[in-house]
Amino acid sequence: MQLTEKHREYWSRNLNLTAVLLGIWFVVTFVVIWFARELNEIVIAGFPFAFYMGAQGALIIYVVVIWFYAKRMNEMDLEYGVHEGDD
Amino acid sequence: MSAPVSSNMAFFNQLKKYYTFYTGGFIAFVIILAILEQMGLPPKIIGYIFLAATILLYAGIGVMSKTADVSEYYVAGRRVPALFNGMATGADWMSAASFIGMAGTLYLTGYDGLAFVMGWTGGYVLVALFLAPYLRKFGQFTIPDFLGARYGGHLPRSIGVLAAIICSFTYVIAQIYGVGLITSRFTGLEFGVGVYVGLAGILVCSFLGGMRAVTWTQVAQYIILIVAYMIPVVWLSVNITGNPIPQIAYGQALSGVTAKEKELNDPKSVLGAAELTVRAIHKEKAAEWGEKLKALDEAVKAGNGAAFHAEQKAKVAQKLADLKAAPAPDEKAIKGATKDLDTFPADVTALKAKWKGAETGAKGKAGAVPAHAAAFSGKGAEKKLMKEAAEKGETPAPEAVAKAKAEDEKVSNSKRLNFIALVLCLMVGTASLPHILMRYYTTPSVRDARKSVFWSLFFIFLLYFTAPALAVLAKYEVYHHLVGSSFASLPAWVSNWSAVNATLMKIVDMNKDGLVQLAEITIGGDLIVLATPEIAGLPYVISGLVAAGGLAAALSTADGLLLTIANALSHDVYYKMIDPNASTIRRLTVSKVLLLIVAILAAYVTSLKPGDILFLVGAAFSLAASAFFPALVLGVFWKRANYVGAVVGMTAGLGLCMYYMYQTYEFFGVLAPLWFDIKPISAGVFGLAAGFVGVIVGSLISPAPNKEIQELVDHCRYPNLEGDINTNAA
């Protein structure tokens, strides 16, 4: 089994995507928590911002992050010809 | 490797048909019961029918899915479509703690409770990015399988087995406890009996059909639990805000709650002034408990702990005797005193814990109402100082103000640090618990594994982003309709629950003004979900539905966990290490016998009621995070990671985590000082760090892994390679 340049490119693009999405995960989770006291001063539609992020905002972003990763990787499998057989 | 498109599609359509039909049937069943209730069927019978019908249903699916095929037994034949695997994972994941406890925790702790909401959802990002697709490509049966193949030798596999058993067993005890609690509450059986009845329900699902049966019952259980959770919340939301989407509507309710908090804390308002009188009573009580605790501590210091305990117990006994000897015995008081004597703590340490709890409770109620949405509130030293100074009519010295400010900030920062540590442990623990990771072995392909993580989190998300809304809506109801109402005409749900269980709902007119003040109400967290149907004015049948939902949540998680333990023992220990030539029938028989033994052992341990449930759950996450995460992730992302690294990292991570818990958790009685103020529930942060350092250092000081292992890593990284090896276990 010999890996080609194309294979290496697939893997490094996967790593980049993983790093970017992990960065988003980190910001909406830990950065928001760190500044929660300050961010709670901002109130939108009755919700203090940090409270809203913890209760719902971050959760929505997690779902979107995972959806995007699955979509992008499944496309990339086809693009680089490493997709599985029939389905 | 994967079945042709047409057959997978046909299977998917067939499943969709079955489960649509099932959901319709279930709703019809609820409606029929509702009609019967209107015709006069008593609530107790409704409770029985609900529990019996759902357990029979799960048993039916279990029997229909019985199998003697190894791949069907361990990984449901690897043909579970992404969507259905998502539902099964959702049920597997959401335990009694999520279903019943979560909204209550949020009610009681506000922002600080959100650590659980974020931690238990954000972990799936790690599952998606670091584990699920790679484990699916590897495609065997258990998590120790991966450790064994990636790092070679029996040792990494054995440590994996040990860790899987430790964390799954800790977690399963919490689940069986939940099963016992629900069964006993809704049928009136003893807790111990409830545990074994629930256990029977768990076993019928997993015993005959292994993963295959568990998967299809979990899908059915997910449907029940999500319907049961949503109906009462939507109804409550319509009642309070007029908007049927609680997740949006509760912003309005939150503003209402915040305004009320301010009013209750304002001594110039009518409500605020009334609160102050009750708080003063609590303050006195707290001082009384403080005195008692001081006496206890002195007795212990003097070595008279046992004598002190006996003396206190004698006092309670004397009180009971006096009551009985009175000319006109007061039945209610005698009953109360008998219970006090029966439940009197067994030794002086337990007595201290009980008194300490009473003191903390009274102290908490003596203070101002905390703001629901406020993050990491300090201890209020600055406010207290300003208030005292204002009463005396002087301005406090700037140094004193600065000191109080610093004190507040220190408490607040420590809360923030613990919040972050807990979120991290729960997230990484989610991405390490073997019973969850195992589920991604059951999809038909890597592609489906990725999609399946999305569906898993989506289905979990539906419940988790509703819980904060429920907490706020319930708080709105209590603050606006219960507080300030008259003791003569309490809402029905309040009198019902306070009569049933005083730990869930207790309400006493302490200042004898005939009106309810917030500080006179004590609410147990579990009440919120259990009482929502009644608060919203729904018929009893919905309460039965909620009980069935809670039972589904606890049963499905317990099933997944028991199967993980039994598989680790039968597949990894028996088949891979003891007898690799065992026949299929023998392997499955061994697995089933072990399942039975583990289940009975777990039920036995549960009936002893060990420790605090929330701590058990947290501990399972910390342990899993420390033991598995570094070795699993580096195994895929770092080719250089090797045998020595894995052994050192896993041992160090698990060891340090257990050591810290032993040193600091009060149950073990050592009570060593905390490191960086981190509470024992988050011991995983230290274990995780030790695990990563261990794997990296251990790998670098020993030779790189051989070519075959490097090829295995590439094999896991690419969904399909030309001339690829095949690691799928059949």
C-alpha cells in the first residue's frame, strides 16, 4: 500500500478542517465561559448573552459543526477517490 | 465491504415504516388511556399499565431480534442506518440524570448548571472530529480491540478492558438506581424490589439479541422519551407565554424571573420585606446548627465522638417516648419522631454531614435570591460591607472595600475554573465512554458513521436545549403564582407533592403570615420534570407518560453499559486472550452468562445505595477521559505513538485520576487539600494531562512502531485505499 501525493493532500486538508472546526468549538465553549461575567451584560430578547450561549447557542453551533464536517469530508472522499464502494 | 445500495435503501424504508407505525400506535395508546382516565380509571392503575406496557414492548423487540450470529450480536450486523443509529445513540446517551435531573439542576443552580448542558453535547464534536470515522474504518467489536491492534500485545488491551469496566460499572450503578427510583415511585414497590423489576426489563432487551436487540429497543425508547419530555413543556410554555415553542418563548419568562428576583431582594417592596422576615428566621437556624456542629467537633477532638453520637440519638429516642407517654398522643408528631429515630445517622461522621447539610441549607435561604442567569456570582462580601456601613450611616474605608472585592473575585474565579474543568471532563469523557464509541461500529460505512454523529447530537440536542427553557418556565410559575399566594389555597400540585415526598417539595409557613415566601419553599431538583404535567394542568396520563420516558432513558443507558462490560469480558478477555479457538456458540454463551452475572452484581451494589448519583456519573466521565482519550486520539493522529507510550499514558491517566478522587472526595475520608481548587468530580483534567504526557514521553523514549502498525494507521485514516488491508471483524 503506497500513499500518493494526493493521499497526503487529502489528509492534510482533513487536518486543516479538523483544526478550524476545533477552533470554533473552543471559542464558543471556553472563551465564552471565560468572559461570561462580562458577556452577560449584553441582553438580547430577554437573554443575557453568555447564558444564552451556554443554554442554546453553543449547542446549535455544535450541531452545525458536526453536520458541516460530515458533509465536507464525504465530498472530499469523492474528490480524492478514497470513498467507499457502493454507498 | 458494504451491502449494495438497493438493499440498504430497502432496509431503511422498511425501518421507517415500522417506526412510523410504532409511533402512531404509541400515541393511540396514550389517547386511549386518556379517555379511560376521563371515564374514571384510577391513576395508580394508569401508572402500572404504562410501566408494564412499555417493558413488554421492549421485551417484544428483544425477542424478535434474537440472534446467534457473532456480528449481529456484537455490532448489529453493521447495517444500522445513520439516522436510526443516531436515535439509538441518543437513548443510549441520555440517562435518568439527563431526563429527570437536568432541568432540576438548572432550576436550582441557574447558569452554573449549564456546565452539564454544554459538556454533554459539545463532546460529540470531539467524537465526530477525532474518533467515529476512524473507529468505523477499523471496524471491529470493542474499544479495547482498537487498543490491542494499534499498540500490539495484550497489555494495552487489558488496561483498556479494566478501564472500560471501571467507568461503565460506575455509570451503570447510577442508571439502575434511577430505574429503581422510578419504578418504586410510580408503582409503590419497595426501592430494592424496584431495582430487580427494572433489571428484568433491562435484561430482556439485551440478553437474547445483544447489540442488535439493544439497538432496535433503543430507537423505540428514544421515541418514547422525547415525546414524554416535549408534551408537558410545550403545554407549560403555551400556558405561561402563549407561545408553543418553549426554546424561544422562555426569553420572555426569563425577563419576568429576573424582574421578580429584584423585587424579592428589595426590602422596600411588600414581597421583599416579607422575605426578609423569613430570612431572619433561617439565619437564626443556621446559627443554631453552627453551635451544634461546634459541640460535635469539640467532642470528636476530645475523642468522645461515639459518646456524643449516642447522646444525640438518646435525645431523639427520649422525645419519641415523651410523645407516646403524653396524655393525648399526637399521632402526626409520633410518626415524625419515629422516622427521625429510624433514619438517624449511623455514626458521628454521618451525623456531621447531615447537620452540615442543614446548616448550608439554612445559610443559603438566609441570603438574597441569586440571579438565575448570573455567571459565577461571588460570595457577596462587598454588598454585605456596603449594607452594614449604610445601616450605621458611614462610608467604609477604601481598603476594606478593596479587600471585600478581592474576596468576591477569588470565589468567582474559582467557580469559573471549576466550571471550565467540569465542562472539559464531561466533553472528553463523552468522547471516551466505550458504550457510546461502540455504537459507531454498527453503521454500514465511514460515510454513515460521520452522518450518524450528526444525527446523534441532533436527537440529543432536542432534549438538551429544551431543559434550560423548562427550568426557567418552572421558576416563572413558582415566583409568580406560588410566591405571595395564601397557604389556605395552595395550588393542587404543591399540596400533592409535599404530601408524597418532603425531599422533593416542602413548604412551611415559617413567619406565620399565612402567605408563601420564596424562602419558605424547598424544592428537590427531580421535582421539576416530574411535576411539570401537573403544573401545566395536564391529566394524570401525561404524568404516567413522563414516568415511562424516564424509565426508557434509564433502561436504554443501562442496556448499553451492561453490554459493554459483558463484551469487554467475553470478547476481549475470553476470546482474544484465553481461548481464541472458541466456537461461535461458545463465545455467545459466555457473553450471555457474563451479562447476567454483571447485571446481578450491579443491581446488588445499587441496592446498597452507595454515594451520590451525580458524583458517580461525573466520576465515570473523568475516569473514561483520563484512561482512553489520549491513547485513542494519538493512536490515529500520531503514527509515532507506540506500545510503551500507550501503556504509560493509560496507566498514568487512570491512576492519577483515581488517586485524586481518593484523596479529595469526602466519601473516602482522606480530604487532602485540593490542587488549584479543582473539585474531585473534575479529577479528569489531571488524568487527561497525565495521559497525554504519558503517551508522548513513553513513545519518544522507545522505538517507533513497525511498518505494519503504520499501515494500520493509514488504513484507519482513509475510508478506502487501493490494496488496503481489511480489519473488519466478522
